Amino acid sequence: MASDDDDKLSRIVDARMKLRARFLKDADATPSVADARPMGSGPKNRHGMPQLPPDQYETRKWPVLDLGVKPTISRERWRLTIDGACARPVTLDWAAFSALEQVEDVSDFHCVTKWSRFDVPWRGVRLADVIALAEPADDAHFVMCHAYDSYTTNVPLVEAIKPDVLLVHTADGVPLPVEHGGPVRVITPQLYAWKGAKWVSRLELLREDKLGFWEERGYSNTAYPWRNDRYS
Ligand SMILES: Nc1nc2c(c(=O)[nH]1)N[C@H]1C(S)=C(S)[C@@H](COP(=O)(O)O)O[C@H]1N2
Ligand SMILES: [Mo]
């Protein structure tokens, strides 16, 4: 007889497989995958060659960019709600988040103000796994990421569920510093960095696209670094 835990696990696995199946074909057609060269971001996509997207320069530092408010949320107080167009809205606390599968990845960070940082080592949870927990509606195609500083940014699900899109709590081997969005932020290595909400608080699944903070103010709604796709 299956235990509740087994039921829960198989539901999550089903939801993940469903999401993957729904977006696999579309994901292969996104520029970061479909463009002939370069293929995307991060060492595995650079074929061993350091490569920068057009008009970017490399920095070894990690500049801080935000709206000037740096909310200090302890891990104890931090919550992440996944809701909107889904069957099972859920709020995770630190313990529930930590219990999800933890992954490590190394990827690049491209800021629209033209600096790129190569090879950032991250640790966190796949955004796809967290979204799957809520069992998105079949017609949900977007996610609005909300943050504790009231920042918002919208991401199409086809980008959000790519395997290198993470909710990270660790960077460079140490807990993510507050100024970079700790305790938990989103990273979107295939898109400009403004698509990754620092101090993330809520993932709102949407049927229709809505513009986030910078997207409303003229930033590109697609944000592909390899296409120099900065402003709309
Ligand atoms: N919550 C929140 N997330 C945010 C921002 C913000 O103002 N608030 N700024 C975005 C922008 S414009 C960039 S370039 C990156 C910068 O991340 P960093 O400060 O870690 O370099 O965070 C993005 N995420
Ligand atoms: Mo930015």
C-alpha cells in the first residue's frame, strides 16, 4: 500500500514530467538553444571557450544592482508562495525548501548594464521543481516572480523550467549575501540578470503575460543576451 509520502512523490514527479513534456519542443526553439553559435551561457555551453554575448565585457567582481532597498529576511522568516493558475498553491518555509532536491551548477551572469561574470558556482533548487509542486494549470504559460522589495519580473514558463534556472541560496561556496538576494534568489543564465528576482517571495503562475517592473519601463520582454535584446 502506498504511503502518503509515496503519493506525494509520484504526484510531484508526474507534475514535473508533464511540465517538461509540455515545453520540450518550445524550449528547443528558444534562441539560447536554437541559435547556431554560441549556444547559451555557462561553461558547458561555451565549448571550453570564453565567450561573451554582444556588447558585454567580463568582470571578475560581482556588482550589486537593485532598487536601493535591501530587505533583510532571515532564513527563519523567509517564505516562498507558489500560486495563481495552479491546482495546489503552496507556501514553502526554509525547511520545506531545503528538503527539495539540491543541485549544483556553474553558469554565467549577464547584466543588461553590460558586465558579465563567468562561471559562478551556484547551489539551490531547480525553479521547475518548485513550480511543479503547485501543479500548474495546463494553460499557465508565464510566471511573475515577486520579491520582498516589491520588485517583480515576468518569465515565460518555457524559460523558467530550463534546468539551469535555479532558486539559489549559495554562490561561490558561501550563503548568498543579502545584497545579492539572500536568503534565496532566482537566476536565469540564458536571460539577462534582471529576470532573476533577488529576495524572491512569490511565484505567481499566469495564463496571460503581464509585465514586471523593468519590462513595464521599456526593458525587453524577452531579454536574450545572445541577441543583444536589451530594450523594447
Ligand atoms: N528583488 C529584486 N531583484 C532584482 C533586482 C531588484 O531591484 N530587486 N534587480 C535586478 C537587476 S536589474 C539585476 S541586473 C540583478 C542584479 O543582481 P546582483 O545585484 O546580484 O548583481 O538583479 C535583478 N533582480
Ligand atoms: Mo540590471
